Amino acid sequence: ADAGYEGPCTREAMLAELAQIVAHTRTPGAGAAWIILQGHANPIAGGAMFNLPGPDVSLREIAEGLKGTAPGVPVVVIGTTTASADLVQRAAGPGRYIVTATTAGDKENETEFPQALAKSLAAPETDTNRDGLVSLTELFLATNAAVLNLYKEGDYIVKEHAQLDGNGDGKATQRPAP
């Protein structure tokens, strides 16, 4: 499978990649599509903007770009930024699984989530049931635990609260059921 886009992540490139993801989900036998939004975002009235070289793209536009995905093909969207909480309601839909680094009240500080996510993706212990596969729930729980550990090690007040919408209903939780 294609590992993704290479080159500057401009507005045009991002929207084109989203269109390719939609097309991918519509092909027979398509596997899951994973989107990890890494970088910076800022809250604005009515949503958030994902910062790019040149014109930014709103989380609303990212969600619009995902319209048309086949509901039978899982689409995982992981927002690692301070303003990622808006993804939950904006990008929710059948077959969609949304993970955000923050809740609506956490938009003031940069997140530790990207570092924790990278460590969790590489750590064999993330596969807690040892079935050889890392489920989204296992990844979420391991990443969240790693974030909390970073705050504890630094003796900081926890200012980010990851959440997961595991059924596409636009309602996320910090404590998903297995």
C-alpha cells in the first residue's frame, strides 16, 4: 500500500490526498485508511485551522474532504494538535474512528501527544492482548498513558486529555470500552 504523500503539505496537496483516500475506500477490497494530522493548529471562531505553508485548511474542510468515504472501509483520523478536539464532531461518520489529543477545553498549550503516539506505535507492549495486531483502542490507551506519564515525570498539571470516537457517532470518550 502507498505510505502517503511526499512533498510540502500545502492546502492543495492535503485536499488532493483526502480525495485519494475517498477514492481508495471506494475500491473493491480496500483496507483501512489512516490519517495522522501532525503539526500545528489554532482555534478560530467556528472551528480550527490546521496550519500549512501558504493558506491553511480548516478542520471543517478536512471533514468535507472525507465525505464520500465508503462506510464499510475504516477511516482512522488522528489529530495530534491542540485544536484537534473539533475533529470529533466534524469528521464523525459511519466507518470513521477519530482520536484527538485534546478535548474542547484543552486548546491553550502544545500537546505531548505526537511524541507519545510515536513511542506507542514503536513499542511492542502496545499490543496488550499479544495477538500480533495493535488495535486502535490499544494504541489510544497506550498513547494516553504515555502522555500522562510525561506529565507525571515533569511534575506538570495535565493540560491535555485525549479522546476517542470509536463508532463514528461524534461523541468521544477518554475511557473506551475494550
